[in-house]
Amino acid sequence: MAITLENVGIAVRDIEATIAFFTDLGLQVVGRDTISGDWADTAVGLDGNRARIAVLTTPDGHGQIELFEYLHPHAIETEPTRPNEIGMHRIAFSVDDIDAALEIAARHGCRPLRGVATYGDVYKLTYLRGPSGIIVMLAQELGTA
């Protein structure tokens, strides 16, 4: 059986703010829609499912995220995930300039959870809290930028 990763889906509080964050980091919107109907109820497992969605891709086209802003049923607020919790953990991006990426994130009110670390002689990296509490890892391979 062949298998390919299609995308990572993320439910968000404000789709426009989340799109702005990820497009400022360099992702590109490749599709937007409002979904509803029997097929959506069946696929997602929620009756009366209605959501605004957007698909974003990395510039190289190899990574995609799908954002969902639920209109019905209303989204359920939960505590933001912490790095050591079981379940969906984070979304990670390689960047060629971590300082520039952090400046962009700061314009959206997003800051590192603690700071920027250096992993051996391989990466500078950090975790930050993005829109809707999403944990975003940014990593710059040392020797770039």
C-alpha cells in the first residue's frame, strides 16, 4: 500500500489571523472554501458541520497545512497544548533566518516559549506559541543565513 502525507489539519479560533501569520512566515494559500453538508458531517463525524477552511503550502510545495475555523458546531476552547503532552504536539518549519522569522512572529504577538537554543552544531531552534495556541517550532540549520 502506498501512503503519502496530505496535510496537517489545525482547528483555529480566527482563520484570517492564522493565515496572516503563516503567510508572513512564507507559506502560500492554495485554496479556501466553506464546507458543509452530509459529506462533511460523515467525513468529520459532526452533525451540522460547517467550517471555513484554507490550505497553505510551503514554497517548495512539499508541506501543507489545512486550517479550519468551525462555524457550527462552535469550536471548543481548550488549554493550549504543552510541549510534554500526549497527542498532536507541534508543527515545525525549517527557516533560513530564524531571527527574521522571530521578528515576523513577534508582529503577530507570538514569542518563544523560553528562548532560542542551539542543538549541537546542527540547528538554532525555538518553540513559540502561534495563533490559537498552536506550538510552532522554527529551526535554522547552522551555516545558513
